[in-house]
Amino acid sequence: MGSSTSAEVAAEVERKYAVDAATVLPTLSGVDGVARMGQPREHHLEAVYYDTATLDLTRHHVTLRRRTGGADAGWHLKLPPVADARTEVRLPLDAGGKGGDGDTDGRADTPPAELLDHVRAVVRDRPLIPVAVLRTRRREHDLLDASGATVAHLCDDEVEAQSLVGAQEAQRWREWEVELDEGDQRVLESVEPHLIGTGATPAAHASKLRRALGDSVLPSEPDPASLLSGRPTALEVLGAYLVEHRAALHQHDAGVRQGDSEPVHKMRVAARRLRSALTTYRPLLGRQVADPLREELRWLGLALSDARDAHVLRRRLTAVIHAEPPELVVGPVAARLEQELGAVQQQGLATAVAALESARYFRLLDALDDLVAALPEHPQASAPASEVPRLVRRDWKRLRREVAAAGRAADADSRDRALHEARKKAKRFRYAAESAIVLRPKQATLMAKAAEAVQEALGDHQDTVVARARLRSLAMTAHLSGENAFTFGRLHALEQWRADRAEADFDVAWRRLSRRRVRRWLTR
């Protein structure tokens, strides 16, 4: 592979305008926020854009290019825009791997893996190929404020574009681009009327690449709300929910690969939500459709679990130790905790990253895509939205059965296991209620929040179960090493007290989530 140089991450805020070849660029000196306009600098840029054969990056509003010429020559990955802003990740030209055909103009270079880690959930294991070449003659002006600081750049671009996919002919056009430097975004608002006043119009395409590719680009990934008709069917409700949480898998994939703890949690939650939805809506989909995908989502959740669980336990017990009076912390308690749980967390992160690098994970993402695409043609596609409350009621009944089982538990261990199962059912019921918010916003939101309170109380209880087991293990290891295990015993007692308190919180939350209230919510 190429260079191991760290990537530069920058926020890019810009607007583009289409303009005729004969239009004169206006002088913007004196416009609000702009004291004067600098002399032009001319650049000759060539950019080779990479994508999969089916243009997956472009459909997700991502661009990957290798640009030569200009001050920012290098590899550029632009992530999906939010309003006018985009995140751009940059690496130097030598960061990519070299292709095997001996080309020297850069087109045979392999995009750097460090960049692809940001979009691996989109690219997966599909090969990347050059899809377009753009050559731009750019005249760039600095826009300066009264102190002489550059607040923005005004670029006058003459573009020659050649698509390398399909039968698209070469294109030529001119466009203006205003990009903020360190200036206030209001500069964009003050400059725009002056550009439009000369005949420019806001660009119809979000990027030069999309214009170059033209009709080769398939429809973009849908917004969940766009999947719902005026009177949505049950499978439209499911489809919107799946699209929303599939996007969360994509979003947090890069953070997991970088070893961050919070994306591990959020990605696992997304996998759980997807799996839960497939369980709730399984009567409509059929087992042969839902169960294989549910099993793969379960595998993904398990692959992420060790890293997340170790992080939560490490943070929890570290906070408890630091809150103890110093005289009650006997021996190297914090060091032993950090050593053991730190190693478990790091191994868990390695397991999670290995899972995300596997073909099995990529095929899971493919299967999610296939399911969403197939829902409009599914035999149950016309099932009315009235089916959704019936499906939610099924999850409510499962939750009630688990809570009743916990009440009949013969001993503490059996009760702990039963409450853990009840927690999982409360979570499923909550997610089912959330999927119905598009149909009954007020009722379903209240129901989901009440279920969340039950889930959180049971989650706190389960955290104490895990913590107590780990503290027993740490105490035995410390004792066998000749250390004083007093503090571990004290912490165990504190966790038992927390368990009792969590059970009391659960009793309160469960009474609020009464059968009569749930029935009322589900029948309104």
C-alpha cells in the first residue's frame, strides 16, 4: 500500500453557480463582508474520479478523486453534504497504491485504504475504477475583509469532463464557485445576489462529477420519509424504518474502524433495531425472508458486544473507584481493573474491526439493500397500516410474559436471568412502538418512552449483574496474587445495592406501562 501519512480533515462550505461562457465575472469589492477582491491566480487542474461500477459512492453523494495541479493536489474524499457544508478528507498524491499497467498519469493509482475506511460500508469489497476525468482551468480570486484576511475564494472554472462509464459524450461548461475560508457563512448570502444579478443560476448538480456522469447515475439513496405515501402500508412503515437504521450502520462504520467506543455502541444499537424490526414484522415478511437476515444482524451485534460491554464496565467501575474515600481503596485496585478490562476492550475492538472487514458483513449490507428494494414487490406490499398496531401488540404480550416469569423465579440467579430476558423484550417493544410513530405520533411516542423507562431500569439491573461477576473474578485474582481483596468486596456490595434500587425503579416503570394504558394506545 501507499503512504501512512495521517489524513487531513477539513470542513468545506461552498456554493456553485452555472454561468454562460460570455458572462463577465462581477467585482465583489464592497459587498457586505468583503472589502476587496484579490487579483486572479490561474490553475490547471486534472481530477480522476473513482467509484464502483454501479456508482455507489455517487449515489450516496460521496466523491473520491485524485487531483493534480493547484495548491491542494492530492487524494480527496468528500462526504455527503449537510446544507452548504461538506467534510473533506485529504491525503497526499503518493498515499495511493500503484496500479499494474505502468501508467504515469495517475489514473492507474489505487485509492488509499485510509480514505476508503470512511466509506467502506458503501464501497464494501467492490473494486473501484476510474469513472470520470475532469480538466479545469480555474481563475481564483481571494475575497478579503477590511483587515486583509481572506474570508472566501471565488473561482471561475472552465470545465472539460469525460465520463468513463456508459456512452456519455465529453462535456464543456463554465461555473462559478464560492468557497468559505475562515469567514462567516453570511458572506455566501451577501455575495450570491451579485452573482445571480449577472445571470448566474444556482448549479443544478451538487458536484461536477454528477454533471459529468449524467444519466449514468442511478437514483440516490432515498430519505426514509420519501418512502411513505399519504396512506402508508405496513411494509412502507417497515421500509422507512429499515432505511433509517441501515443509514446508521453506514454512518458509524468508519468510527468503529478507527477504534472509537461510541460508534461501536451506536452501530450495535442500529443492528439491534434492524433485527428487532425484522422480528416484529416477520408475520408480513415470512420466516424465509426475515430469519436469515435476523441471524446475520445477531452475528454483527455479537461481534460488537465485547468492545462495548468492556467499555461500559470499565467506565462504570473506574468511576466507582474514584468516588471511594482513598482509605477504602486498598491495593492496586484501579491498576488491576484497567489492565484486565483495557485488554478485553482492545481485543473486542479488534474483533469488531475484523468483522467489519469480512465478506460476511458486506453480504449482510447487500442483503439489507436487497430487502429494502424488494419490499414494494413483496406479496404483502398492500397490507394496510392497521396491521402495525397488531404487530406491536404481539411484542407487548411477549414482554408481559417475561415480566411474569421474573415474578415466578425461584432464586436470585433465575430472577436475574428472567429480568435480562424482560429487558430484551422491553427493548423490542420500544423499537416496535418507535416504528409506528409515523402512524400515531403522539400515542406511539408516549408508548415508546414508557417502554424505554422499563428498558433502562432493567438495563441498570443487568449492568450490576455483569459488574458483580467481574468484581468476584477480580477479587479472586487479587487474593491469589497476595493482594488485599477488601475493596473489591466493598464494590460488590455497592453493586448489590444498585441492583436493589434498579429493581425498585423497574417496579415503578412497569406500573406506568400498564396493560390498560398500552391497550388504549394501540387501539386509538
